[in-house]
Amino acid sequence: MQKKGMKWSSLLLLILVVAMIAAGCSSNSGDNSSNQSSGGAGKKTEILFWSPFSGSDGPYMKKIVDKYNSSQDQYKVNFVIHPNGEYYKQMDIALSSAKDKPSLMIMHVDKVPTYASKNQLQAIDELAATAGISKADFAVAPVEYATIEDNWYTIPLDIHPLVMYYNKDLFEQAGVTTVPTNRAEFDDAITKLTDASKGVYGYVVPTLWPQQFIFPTLVWQNGGQLWDGNDVGFNSPEVVEIVQYLRDMIEAGTSPANVQQDGENTLFLQGKNAIQFNGPWMKSQFDEAGINYGVTTVPQLGKAEQAVYAGSHGFVVPQGITDEKVVAGVGDFLKYVTTNSMDWAESGQALASIPMIESDAFKALEFQSTIASSFEYVQFSPNVINWDTISEPIWAELNNALLGNKTVQQAMDDAVNKSHQAMK
């Protein structure tokens, strides 16, 4: 009897093991990873969201995600930060994979044409319409830029244009009572602000970064073009004139010569550079340094029109994300962000959402509101595939021009010739 009982116990154990294995085999599988899956009965649909916010801005986006996750019980957004310097390398790997790719990503708007041309992004028109998101909800510039052949690819998050920071103490000491808005006022101000005996300069001309924001701004202001529809325009008379204008500041001594990387910022932090053109991302550093600074839009130093170069973060959906529940969850989250992104503004960014821009909470943020006042004339990099590669030669040649290694015309001609080689 004892042996017979043992046999029945063994048989029952075997049946139980087989049942457990069968249950495991029938669990959710396929393209969805553990961070991105359709929810079963009573289970939240999980969404994998990638971003490059590895600096001080990361916690602000995480706060938005956490608040969204707490606001409803249908979806869970899993927020993953990749190091900024490695972000697009990681993205390329993920987008070339058939599985484990994120269902939502942050992408800089000027990257969209290249990734869309490789069919790695899906148009979000239908997703947006289903979620109740309209193009009219956002600033015009990033929406128009990311609409390619009538397909919309990006839900804008922010716009970060070049801005002008100025040292209020130096302005007061020099007797400069108004902030310059044009070339004549700017020239007058930097002359008064320069005190060679104290090593103080009106405007320190950077020869490297952030010329990637300054150079395009001044080119457009002066009536020039980076791209004329068929070719680069780096050596046009308008471009040569505005680069010579920067070089003349160095020759006149209102800027020091041979400024190395971040030299203009170091002098600004030391109270020896009265004006700096840079991005909104500098705010926290200047706040921590205790500088008595002001911020305003970049004055029109060109002779043609007001313009300013900007970047923009936006949300994109990779090609191949087709699970209906996941797509619906992405739409629901993006709809939430459209009217609940003040935490991102607190990071120093100017939001692209019109409902947010027009809110009393955003208007109360003087810094961000000042930035948003330039949205009507912001411009992004030319909407050209592989623009980063095509434009790369200009930065070394601009450096040569500003350092005096070449004449401005020769440097700009060389930049054009090298860009032509990159286009082959």
C-alpha cells in the first residue's frame, strides 16, 4: 500500500510539472519586451520610453512620467535614460532590431529627415488624431519641419533657441542702460563694455562651440543661406560679410583673440565677458555661480531680418510598433504631456505646447517666456538628409577664419569644397 501511494504521488507531481511548463509556454511572447507589452485582464500595458536626458534635465522628465503613471491605471510608461553622447548609437542598434525596440523615443528635430528617409520612423498622424492631438496644439516651426511629404513624424516637446545672456553689473559699470537689439546698438554697447586694463570684454567671440548655434543665426539674419535647395551656401557674400563682422570684433579688441573651447563661458563666469550667446541649458550653471545676469532674445546683428537658430526635442515612434494597446498608450501619454509638462519648463526649457505657453504658470516663468518670444522666427538645420555630414567642414573652416589662419573668403570657399566632397 505504501508503494502504491508513492506511485500516485509521483504521478500527481509529474502532472503538476507538465501543467506548469505548459502555462509558461503559453505566456506572452513575440516582439514585446518585458518593458513593453500589452496588458492582459487587470494588467497595465507597458510602454518603453527612451530619452537622452542624462544631465540635470533627466529628473524633470522622470517626474512627468511618474505623475502620468499615477494618474491612471491602464498604462505604465517605463522611462529609460541613455547617455547623451551614446544615445543615437544605441538608437541605431535598437531601430535595426526586430524586437526589444522602444515604443517611444525622444529625437532632436533635425535628425527626423534622415531617420524618416530610412523608414525607421512611423508617421504619427493617425496616432495623434485618435488621441485628440492636433498640429495646432504646438508651435508652428517644429511641426512644419517634421512634416515630410504630408506625413507628420514628431510631437514637439520644446524649442531651445540661441539666447543672449548679459552681465547686469558690467552693464551698470559701463553706463549701458539699454539692452542692444540691433547691430548699431550692439557695437556701441560692446565698445563701452570693453575695459582692456581690467581684461574685460564686451563680447567674447567663440571660435568653436557654440558657433553651431551662433553661425546659422547670423547667416540667416544677414540674408544668407546654409542650403539654397541644391547646394551649400557657406561662401556667399552675405555669409562672408557676417563672418568678417565677427573677425573685426577680434581685430578691434572688443573680443580677445584665440579663444579656446569654452573660453567665452569661463570669462563670463569670471565677470570678464559682458555678453554671451548660448542656449537655455546654461541657466542652471549661471544660477549656481551666482552671476547677476539677464537674458533676452539675440539682437538682429544681420542686415536682412530677425532670425535665430534653434534645436527642438520631440517624441517619435519607431517603425514596427504596431500593438494596438501600446500605440494607444503612447497616444494617451503624449496627450497628457501636451497639457501637463510644466515640470519640463522648470528645467529651463521653453515648451512647444501652445496650451502650456499660454498658461499663467508658464507666463510666470520670465526666463522661459523670454525664450518663447522668439518662436515665431526660429529656424532649424536645413531639412536635408545627412545634413550633419554635409555641414561638418564649416566648423573647422570657421575656426580658421576667426583665428586668422585664413582670410574669411578663403576659409568659406574651402568649407564649400569640402562639403562637396562629403556629398559625393
